[in-house]
Amino acid sequence: MKKAVRQFGCAVHGAGWVSTEHIRAYMSNPHCRVAAISSRTEERARERMIGCGLECKVYTDYDQLLADPAVDCISICTPNHLHAQEAIKAAQAGKHIVIEKPAALNLGDLHAMQKAVSEARVKTVVSFVLRWNPAFDVIKSLLAARAIGDLYYAEVDYWHGIGPWYKQFEWVYSKEKGGSSFLSAGCHAVDAIRYFVGSEVTEVCAFESGPPHAFGYEYSPTTVGIVKFANGVIGKLSSIVEARLPYKFNIDLLGKEGAIRNNQLYSLTLMKGQTDMATIPTILPDSGDVTHHPFQGEIDHFVDCILNDIESHVNLADAAKTHEACFALDESAAKDGEKVRLPYR
């Protein structure tokens, strides 16, 4: 007799650009069925439902969505400044949660979220979706194989032109909605450097570009920081959302036995006699288009965590450390490069 597949009722709250990728990923997982789509307007929610070929419930009231017993887990895909309070409500309702980044725009909201999630004992994944990018897998494998030996320097850059022509701009241009360059977009770079270095940031020093700010941003679109890690590695981070060039996500890792530059490797341990960087064929994080990002890997991982009662390597507790580093970078930049130590309080 064929064993029944355990299924979860999944909801997507917010019907913007990224919501389609969450919906499609749930639809492709055998343990999921899309139970509901929620939006401020019924028209947008139905548009997403029809566009994905679905028949499901549609909500315009978030509290009603959370009260639905058919909903076991939820993806929060609303504007940035709404994530914290909506995640707290979802946790209190006993729902497992995928939280689009940034999870919170200030430390108080971040701690309140952590408290709610801890008390509810629900599973969380914060959507640093690049952790499932194939190039990230390659880099993590090379580091595990000690292809470049002990790291001593790491650098990750997020460069993107996010202006009025870009769908995300409406959600990120203001201080209230976007927070900062690092919080609105460059947090992917901060998360990546933590992921590769395998240690926590202990202090930062950052600077930001002065006004006038491109495209009408209410905060500096360009921030650059120097970071120090507990294991002694030093590094550089930059977040530029006013860039006038194609999307770039630069990764540079220097070790005592070689170097990794995106998908290129120079290794004194693995390839003796090597005279130049070797290129590894893979998929790079080279587009800001949400259809380019590996949401299927993220959602499959989220579901595995629920099924097996395990915590994600990018749960809210881990992601909080990325956010705290962003807060510290922003504070340092606001104080014209003054050193800020972490853990951030």
C-alpha cells in the first residue's frame, strides 16, 4: 500500500513581484498545497492565483488568513516595514514562516520577532535565497575541501541600479520602508560573507556617500564597510543601489593556499602547477530578477525543516546576526566611520 504523503497548507501573504516565486515553489513541492493568497486588494490576490493556475482561498484581511485552520505555514512577501509585525502575528497564530528579507528594520522589532518565534516554537526561514545559488554551493564545497587553506580576507559586494523603473523601488526608496542600502538589498552581501567566513562579525567601520542621493532615495544608496570577524578574518562589504552598471554580486575570498573570485579558483593544494585562475562552470548570482533566484531550494529546505523538526541554517536566530551587522554598519556610517562593536545592542 502506498504511503500517504504528509501535506501542509501554505499561504502567501503579499501579491507583489516575489510572491509568484513562492507560490510556484510551494506548488512544486509534494508536501505542499497552496491554501490561500492574501493581499491588500482582492484583485491583486486573484491575479496571482489565476496567473499561477490555482484555485485557492483569497484573503484581504491578514487576521482572517491567520485564523484559517487550513493554513499551516506562510510566506510573508509584503513591503519591508511590515515584515516584523506580520511575522510576530504569524508566530503567535502557530504558523511556520518564511520571511522575506529584511526581516526587520530596527533592533527592537527584531528582538520582538525572536521572542515570538521562540515562544511559539515554529520553524522559520529568512529569505536569504542566495544560499541555494549553485555558485554558493561550489564555494562552500571548495572551502570545506580547504582548497584555499585558512581564510584571511573576504569581500562581498552588492551593486545594483534600483531606480523608479524597477519594481522593488517603491518598497525601498524611503527610510521608513527600506531602512538603508544594506537593509533593503545589501543584506544579501552581509549574509553571504558570514556564510563563507563561518564566523561572526565582532566590529565594523563604515562610510556612506553624501547627498544628493540618486533616484530620490531618502538615505545614502552607497555604503561601504570594513568588518572584523571573531576568527581573525577581515573583510570589506559594499552595498550600492544607485549603480549604473548591470547587476553585480562580487565574491572574493583570499586564503593562505589560494583564492576564490566568484566562480574562479586558484589553489596551491588542489591543482599544483596551476598558472592562472581556473573557471568553474556554474550559475552565478548575476541577476536581480526574482525568477533567477533559487526559491525552490529555499522552500524545499523550509518544508524539510518542518517535516523533520529541525532548525534551518538560516532561521530567524541566524538571520538576526546578519541584521545586527547591518544595523552596526549603518550606525558607523551615520557617525562618519566610528567603530561599532558587536554583538550589537
